[in-house]
Amino acid sequence: MAKINDTRIPVIIGVGQYNDRPARDTEGMNPLGLMREALQLADRDAGGGWLKDIQSLGVVGQISYPHMRDIHLQLAAALGIHPPFLDLTPPFGDRPVRLINDAANRIGAGEIVVAAAVGAEALRTSAAQAAIKGPGEKVDSLLGVVRQKAQSLVNKYGLKTPTDVYPLYENSCRVAWHQTLGEAQAESAAIWSFFSKVAAANPHAWLRTPLKPEEILAPTPQNRLIAYPYRKFMVANSAINQSAAVIMTSLAEARRRGVPQERLVYPGPGAGAHEPDDILARSSYHDSASMSVSIEKTLELNNLTADDLDCVELYSCFPCITKMARRTLGWPLTKPLSVYGGLTFGGGPIGNCMMHAAACMVEKIRQGAKKGLIFANGGYATHNHSIILNRALPQTNVFPQDYDYQTEADRLRPPVPDFNEDYTGPGTIETYTVIYDRQGKASFGIVIARTPEGRRFICRVPQDDQAGIEFLTSGKVEPIGTNGEACRAEDGYVTWRCGNL
């Protein structure tokens, strides 16, 4: 066996997480301050003195302060460093894992010795400050960003945020997995209840009150419907001020500077792939070739099976993604699916959630776990990246590695149905959801359907079609697979008339 080159073995030496909870939300920190706090905590965790030596600084994009477009430059200036590699990613949920993979590649290639990855959101601060401004001045940072990215057609029909889109997957998955509505909701509630218990034991989590499965499902003013069938306790909690950071170096440098062996955590090779950006150009709404490739290829690259893993973090913006990932992995409900508490309870800082998961997994491995997998998702079930964290010293130099497995995902993806934007006539429901306002009242329904020839089209169930809304949400009949009629309405929408009414 060839001797490993310890100058090319990447190791995680420090992690930091910070929650900002001021007495008044308007006095909260901004993302730049939060990032500095997380990096300083990670530096302290690594023994101190590393920040001035950073040669690669990866920053996850933030949305809470839109004017801070060059926050990566501001952060480097605040740290007093001029790293040759300075990256700012889009605010996608897969990016923390990709940044860790990038840092491992650069260390493995001998390009750098010290790297850091960091991200933060201060949506709680920005929302509070916006609330005290005059009429017309308020800014919804999250909605503003997603509106910029939304395709005009889906935006027109009301699919404006991830909260609107992911229920399309939830409802489609339920039918594909031969579950009743009650069975699917029970699975979601069981997973989310477990997340809340993990968060309760995690000092870095934002919400630390454990909830029972029946509380996850209970209709209360605090747990209103958001987008059918999701209630508030099932969706990511972005109303937070959180930051997290990871510091990495080479094994040789860690040894030279006296980092104890028991505090070293080794990343293994990862894999990433993505789906088409256009949600109407997906092959289906109950599977993802890029998710499967990301998870399965990561296991293969590390010569592992699911049985070899001590812990996992399966991305949890909404139940459908976690449930899809656990089926891909073959992970049972009886084992924890998170080490930090998920995006509802651990906290959902938009693109930086999995940096918190990575920090918690490092701590878990330091406490005795041997191997953990992090699966990250971003966009609208679009971007996927997975990576392994290990306790044991690798036996070979595996970095740098090419983590791009897009070609394989594209090869495995089933054909995408043709789309007809102006279709009217008979059709069959492929998937659907109903969007609710802040008072828990149905605003409108969205139906994605197929023509008799198999082409896809989108239409809307208006708020005043109470019978149609009731049909989609009562649970008495499974709407997917039922027939109806697409009709052109005076308001310019194509509307759906349920054929079973």
C-alpha cells in the first residue's frame, strides 16, 4: 500500500455556530457580524490562530441583507486577509457541503494549507427593521429573491417560494409510495417529532421544545396550514439569526500545530448533481435522479453502505425531501435522520443550514461516532450534494476528486413530458397543492395535470371554487389520478374543474 502524503490529507479542525437573540429583534446582528462570530468560534475550537492564515474562504450567499452583495469581500477585509481563493455561492442549500468538498480538493491538490467555509442569515433582524419602516418601504427578503428566480409562468400561477413547490412532491410521493394521506402525514409527523427531540438536545438549535407527532399535525393558530398538506411545524424556519463555520487544514499542518488527534475529522469524497431549474421540466414529482446519484455515488466512492453509517443528516426543508432521501439511502424510521434538529427546529438559515449540520456532525464524530453522511438539497428539489465525514485516518489520498456526476444523473433521468402552456380540455391530475394565507384560509389551488396524450400543463383552482378546494384537501378521495377539465378563465388563467364533483 502506498504511503499517504499527510500534506494532502484534508481535515476539519474547527467548527463554530452562533445564534443571535437580542432583547429587541431590531437590534440584531447583520450577516457579516454573524459570520465573524462563527469563524471566531471555529478558530477557538481549532486552538486559535488560524484565521490569519486562511488561503481559501468560501462564503454561502445570504438574502437577508440584499445590499451586501459583496459580503465575501467585506468578510475578508474584516478578517484582514487576502486569500487567493475567495468564493461566494448562491444561497442554495447544497452549497455548504460543496464548499467543504472544494476546500478538501484544494488541500488535496496542494494549492492551499488552510481553508474556511462560512455562512449566515439575519432574516429576524431584517424583518424586524422592515416592520418599523413606513408604508411602501417594507422588504420581504425571502420573497424578493425567489421572485427574481421564479420562471414567469409558475410565478404567474402562484408557485413563488419553495413552500409552494415542495408540496407538489409531497402529494406525488404519497401516491407513488402507495400511502394513504393518513400514512404519509404520520410518517412526516414521526420524522419531524424526532427532529424536535434532536434539537432539544442540541445547544445550538434555534427551537428546543420537543413535540409529539400529534402536535406536529394538530391544527392550531400556531400550526396553521401553509401549503397543503404542510402545516407550519413541517416547514423550514427561516425567522432566525444564525451562522456556522468550518475550518480545515492538512493533516500535516494540524499535527505541526498540535491539534489533538481525537479532534480531527476527515472528509471523504462527495458527489453532486442537479435537476432542471424549471420545475415544469421535471421527469416526475416523486423521484430525483440527481438525488439518487448524489447519495449512492457518495457511498460508492467511500466503499460504504448505509449499514456502515453511525449518523446521517438528510436535508429537511420539507418532509418530502427527507422521505425521498431516506428511501434512496435505505434508512429506517427507527434511526435518527438528523444530528442538528433539521430546518424547522435546528434552524433554517436559507442556504447555510448544512453548515450547521456539518458542525454538529463533527461534534458527534468527536464524541465517538465513526462515519456520517450529509445529504444537502437546494433550490426547488434542484441541487444535490452529499459528503462523508470520518473519524478514522484515510488509508489513501483521495483528494482532489471530481464530484460532478451530472452526466450519470442525466443518463438515469426518465424522459420529461412535453409541456403545453395554453392547453384547455380534459386531463388527469399529476400532482397539486393548495396555498393558504396567514389566517389559514385557502387562497387558491394549483394543479399540474396531463393531457390524454401525456403532455403536462398547469392550471389554477380559484378561491371561490370551494367545492374544488374541498375536493383537493378533504382527504376523502385521492385527487391524483382523477379526471377534470382545463378551461380558460376571464382573468387569463387556465382553471381546473374537478370532474368528480
